Amino acid sequence: MTSGPTHQKMAKDIWSVADLLRGDYKRHEYGQVILPFTVLRRLDAVMASTRDAVRERDAKLEASGVQNKEKVLGRTAKLPFFNTSQQDFGTIASDSTSVAKNLRDYINGFSPNVRQLLERFDFDNQITKLASAKLLYLVIGRFAAMKDLDKLDGHDMGYVFEHLIRLFAEASNETAGEHFTPREVIKLMVNLLIAPDADTVAGEGQVINILDPACGTGGMLTAAEEHIKAINPKAEVYLYGQEINPDAWATCQSEMLIRSQPGEVVFGNSFSEDGFKDRKFDYMLSNPPFGVEWKKVKDFIEAEAELGFGGRFGAGTPRINDGSFLFLQNMIDKMEPVEGKGSRLAIVFNGSPLFTGAAESGESRIRQWILENDLLEGIVALPDQLFYNTGISTYFWVLSNRKSKRLHHKVILLDARDQWEKMSKSLGDKRKKISDAQIDHITKMYVAAVDVAADPTHPDHAKVKIFGTRDFGYNRITVERPLKQRFEITEDTLAALEDAKPLAKWADRDDLVAALRGLTGSVWWTKNEAANAMKTAIKAADATWPSTAALQKGLWAAVSISDPDGEVQTAKDGSVLPDPDLRDYENIPLDEDIDEYFAREVTPHVPDAWIDRDKDKVGYEIPFTRHFYVYTPPRPLAEIDADLQELEEQIQKLLGEVTR
């Protein structure tokens, strides 16, 4: 008895086509051939059982003069696509003299939805290039020999595409993570998203819409549907996605066609070409590329941001080199109103969105808006080295506009960084995986987070913490200290005077410097004493004292030296001037009294300090690592000394053997 195909074997067979391309194609170009041929051969295999029926039906319709044949032929094919050509991979591979002509005839026989996705692959140009290199017949023959592409289900075929795309990305030094996410990560993400709603999902008459605005090859969407179907086989699930990479879009679209999946996958940039404007969804999930720059669509995004909450980016815009919060705001904009069904969404971030950006920066304002509107339900820290293209730490953010009553104005922080197993073989930067048992454990911890955090005896108590939404806010105050200075004439201060920009174009500068050179070595502890002495010297030298405020500022900047024992400097109105070099900042918890904090934490150390309340700012950050930090005491000195002594003895012994 022969076993069925596996995705590992199929991926290996497909990748072997690269042996044919070597020499005529560069390594990073292999994907331009292999990926569209894989899609085309899979479509060809899936159509095999109804191919003759479609041809016969098409001939009858043609003879009858019927113009709109698509719906009829689709029903005959029992698929949302069809092919009316007399060609297939078998016939094309059997005629070496007309392979390009027959392949194009075959492609032209497809329904418009398949021709559209092949155009995204720029497939016709590849046919020309392969034919010119005398490779087309060989490649067609290799794919025609692959008999099992129709036997893999969508889940396993997803693995095949992901394996291939990872290899293509590695070959071209692209970011594989822009196209797909490891399946166990998707499974955990879907669990966290849907587990709290398991009872609702299991109910009668469920119609569920799911969106991924950066869907890649569609792995997250199909995994979400499979999970929902496992809970409720009768649920109607509609999948929606948007993707900017043409190869990934075409791959995703082909799988959706084969699955006869209700929904829509849109090609384009989610930021500037919103494919689902004014649409709302029950669930959303996404793994947008980390640190993606949005400079190319800067004008569009800033124009929409000016609309406030009439657009998608009313909470603010992040820095130009990281669009993570733009993806999140785009998803929040598409949440079902809480008055209806409400929505839940999950997104993968690196650590940057937790804390990047000072108080009142774009990122801080976005965090503030999310927390003040009680949208953030939880954040789960994942192990590092989970993804193919990066070893950095990652986090799930789970948001909902219908949080349970126990979580109103509260946020779950769950530390799952220790939930991993080592892979037997690394795949790129991916060296760790999360097992099914660990996925189940993390999911249960998350669902029971409030109880786990409240029970010190629970084995996972240290891994779960519950915070109020305002706990992440702070007042950033500016702490000033008085400017204290002495005044002196030295070679250094004279050189500074000669280089002072405010005096650069003043005709009398050189005379001033010459007049003051006679005071070299002089030190004054008050500004009045310094002014009197310098004016006397300048007058004696028949030079000119600076007449304007700008010139005088340049003079005093050159001869003033900060000194803790110096004179406190004041403005014209008598107020004390602050020393910019001593300026400091304090972040005070939002619900703590600022004056009480200042008196307790600052004044005892710097009694002459004060707060410049005009510079107060409100900020929000989520210092995840700090909340789960566990202090590890250093080793005892005696133990360290013993180890050092042992090492010294070993070195001496080795040196003794060398010198024998």
C-alpha cells in the first residue's frame, strides 16, 4: 500500500526544478518560474476530473451561440474557475515543437479570474525567456510528471508554498517574513483570538467575516477558518485579505479559488488603496512586516490623518520608518461596532510598538488612544527565534471592543517566552517552535488570565499580570536647576570669542578681543564684576563694547563658565535662569500627585530644583520586560575567586607542558 503525498516531498520535488534553471537564471530569479508553474500545475491537476465535461459543454454552448458561458461552465467544472482549451500539461509536454504555442493556448482557455492571477506573476514574459533558453519544454515536462498536486489539501499546500517562498527569499536576501508566518504561530494566534468566543462560535446560524490586511499567501486566513469549522462545521466563514506582493497575492488567490472560498482577496497597498473601505469584520488578524517604511505613501497617509477620525489614522502617525501602528489603526477602523456584534483582532509586532516614542510622540498618542478607549485586551510575549527571517522577540497584541466585564479598563500581560521546543533543524533564523501542548497551555492561561493573576498559588501566577489601562500612562515633567556661572578670560575663552558666530560679522570684534587679552588670567564670581572690568579694559583700549543684545549674548557665552559655586543667573524680570546642561526629566505614574512625587523623589537630592510646568507632557508606554524582570543575584565572590584560581592552575600546568 502506497502512502499519500507529503508537503515535504512535494516541496522537494518542485524545488528540484531549480536544477534546470541554473546557469540561465540567477538564483534569486528561480521563484519567477517555479512559483507560477506550481500554481498552474495545481490548478491543472484539480480540474482533471471535470476537464472533458467542460470541453464538451463549451462546444455545445459555442454551437448554440451562447455568449455568457462563465456561470454554466463553472457549474460544469464544479469549481469557481475552468479551462476550455484542448490542452493540458500532458498534451503540452508531449509536443516539444509547439510547447510555447500550446502553453499560451492553454492559458488563454482559462476563466478570467485565473488569467488575472497569472498576469500578476508576469507569466507570459517567463514563457518567452524559457523558450529562448530552450528550457520551456524541460520545465513543462518536470511539472507534468508531478501527479499528486491535487491530492494535497489546502493546509498542506500552504506549507509547500511557504517552503518555496522561504527558499526564494533566502536566495534573494529578501524578507521571508513579509510573505508568511510559521503555522504553529498562526495556530496560537487564532486560538487566542477565538477561544474567548468558543461558545458563541458554536451557536446556530453563525456567519463570520475574517480579514487579514497583509495576508501574504493566505495562511492566517485559512487557519482561522479551519479553527472555526472545527468548533462549528455549519458556520459560514468568509475570508477577506489584501496583499501588496504580486506573487504572494496570486498564490493566495489560487488557493482561494481551489477551495471555492467565499470572500475576496484584493491586490494593492492597504495604506493607500484600502480594499475594504467602510467594510466591517468580526475577526481580524495579521503579521505585517516589521519596521516597514511608509515614505512612499507619506502624502496619502498624512492627508488622511488630517481628516481625524473621519479617516483611519485619527489617533496619529508613527515615525516614517515603522508603519506597524498604521496597520493596527487600519484594522481598528474595520471593527464591527460594539452595538452590533463587536470585533476581536490580533496582530504580530516586534518590541518597538510597546515603548518607542517619547511622551506626546505619534506612537505614544496612538497607545494612549487605544488604552483610553479600552481596546487593548492583552499582550502575549513569544519566544525569540520563532520566525524564518528574524530572531528578535515578538508579541501578539489582542484587541477587542467587546471585552468581558472582568477586563473592562484592564489589560492582560502574559509572558510565554519560555514556551518553546528546539527544532531538530534550523530553517533560516527559525530555531524554535511552539508545540501543540504549549499552544494549548498558553491559550488556557490567556482565557483564565484574571484568575491566574489573582491566585499566588497557581503554577503560572508569575507569568500573568493584570494592569489597569491608566497604569501605562505617565506625566513627563521637566526638572530644571539654576544656571550658576563664573566669568573668566583665558586663552580658551578668547578663542571662543574669536569663533563666536554672533560676532563673526561685527567689524569691531578683533579690537574687542585685543582689548580683553590684557585681562588673561582674570576670574570674576559675579556678572557685574566681570562687566565692569571688561568695560574698563575696552574703554582704555579705545575699543567698542557690543551695543546689541545679540552681540552681548555672544560675548557672555564665550566668557561664562558653568560652576556649582558660581553666581545664580537671572533674567531681566528677576526669574532664575535654568541650566540646560543640568536639565532632567522624570516620568511620574499618571495617577500619582506630581508635587508629592517631586518632594519625595527629587527635592531631597537637589533642593534647588524646580518643575517647569509649561513643559509637562502625557505619555503612554508598555514596559513589558520590566514587569516580568526577575533579579538574579551575582555569584558569591568566594566562588568566583575559586574558579579563577582553578583556571590559573590549569594555565600554569599547560605552560609547563609547553616549556618542557
